[in-house]
Amino acid sequence: MNKPKKTSERTGITRLRYTFTLNPVVMEQLKEYCKYNNISYSYLLEDTIKSQLEVLRGKKHKKKKRKKND
């Protein structure tokens, strides 16, 4: 069973719809690629959305803490 998503996750996905809408041409190419390589299309999309969400949340772009010189 699916557990209910946190609000932040849901808003993240709706934000994705604006920032990450793939144009139809790319979508078609993705479908072809999936058919050719025998990958499930929804899985590929889900994976892309997850990685995009991580970027939105800032997991991949953490600021490095500067060392203080005494």
C-alpha cells in the first residue's frame, strides 16, 4: 500500500509540473527508448521525478561549510 505523501513532497511534484515539463518530442523519444530497451516508462519517469525532487530540496547542492581559521 502507498503511504500518503508529505505535503512538501506533493508541492514538490506540482512545482515539477511547471519547472520540469518535458516537451512532447522528448516524451515521444523517451517512450521509444523505453520500448527499445525494455524499461518501463512510468519507472523511468518516476525515477526522473525523484531525482528532480532531490535537486529541488537541495540535497545535491549543499553548501560546503567554510573552515574558520583561528
